Amino acid sequence: MSFEYVVVPVGAIRTPGEIPDYLRAQAGRPLDDDLRLVVVAGLQAWNTAVLASRPHAGVRIEAAGYAVRVTSADRGDRPRVPGALDNAAAPVRQLLQDLITGFDYELYDARPYSDGPAPEQTVEHREVEVDIGGEHTYSSMTEREIHTWVPNLDTLAATPFLIVGKPHDEQTFIQTYRNSAVDYTLEIHDSRRRDHYFATTVSDPAIVARLIWEWAGDDWSTLQRVDWRHTPK
């Protein structure tokens, strides 16, 4: 039994049935730097870590242009010893999801070219304008991404701030600055509300991420319970 995953740019294909043609179109093209430096490097590190003791868990990497194809056997050559990794599909899929978090790529379970995106790709994307330290910008985010970004702002950008804004409204946004691992400044600018500017300090990055995610979904049920400092318009 084998598994196969393919990483492609968000929106590059409409259905999994288009994967073979897309891969053929990428063949021979120089590999995208993000894929080379992050995804392929991460997969190579996986192989280095597992091949010595668990060769059945190693993956085959085919990468060109804007696509990475990953294949491996699940159980065919699994050592029949206690503690052996029985099924590498789930941890490899999780690895790939972690590697592409924050990049404009999505993951497909491509084994039959009919299963659609891998399960993690069915999560909700919220259409917002994201700016991480002035170095990374995105036009949407998932809940998992914001929970990954916030505690790691110091490694994602030289200036550890994150801004999430409403499209087409420069005066409506939420932003945070990571002062330390347990000290985040959180601010809201909202052109639709009487108090244009709110600010507070939060010690838990998970709470910061939750508040940003709920704000992006226009859910104020938790935000209204925060002890904000208000500045009227």
C-alpha cells in the first residue's frame, strides 16, 4: 500500500484530476525557491531522520517548477518489530501541512487523483490582508496559520509584528507586536465603531491568535470581554 501527496500553488488546479497534467507541465522547470528551501529541505530532513531505523517511512521526492510530489510505501517493507512506524502517511501529511503553513501552497491527496485536497485543506480560509513584519503578505489565513504565526513572530520577521486587515478598508485592522514570549501588545482600529482604537496587553500567544481569528470572522463575543484601553474617534 502506498500514499501520494502533491503540493501545488493555491488555485493552480480546480480538481484533483488535473494533477497529472499540472505535474507534466512543471517538469524540467527550475524549482520555486520556497519549495526548495522549505518543503524539499524539510522532506530531506525527514528522510535523514527516519531512513536509518525505519526505511519503510522514507519518501520519494519529485520536485520541479511549482510542484512537489511525495510518494512512499505505507507498510510494504515495515519491520515487524514492536514500536515500528506502521503507517507513515499521516505523519508525512502533517509534516507537509506544517511546511506549507504561511505559504500560498495547498496539499492534495493525489493517490487516486479523485480524493480532493488532503483533509487539513478543508479548513476555513478567511479573506483578510495579512502583513507579517513587512516581510510576508497574504490575502487569506486559516485558524491554524494564525496560531502558528503569532508565537513565532520573532523568527518570521526582523520586526515581530502582525497586521490583519479587512480588504478595501485601510482603517479597519487588528495588529499585534511580540514584545516577548509572554508579552504581546494587541490593538484594533475599526472604522465602523464609535471607539476607533482599542489596545491591550496579552501574555498568552494562543489567546492573541484566538482574538485575531475571531475578529477576522466578525465574532466579538470574546473581544468584548477584553479589558481594552479606548481612544474615541
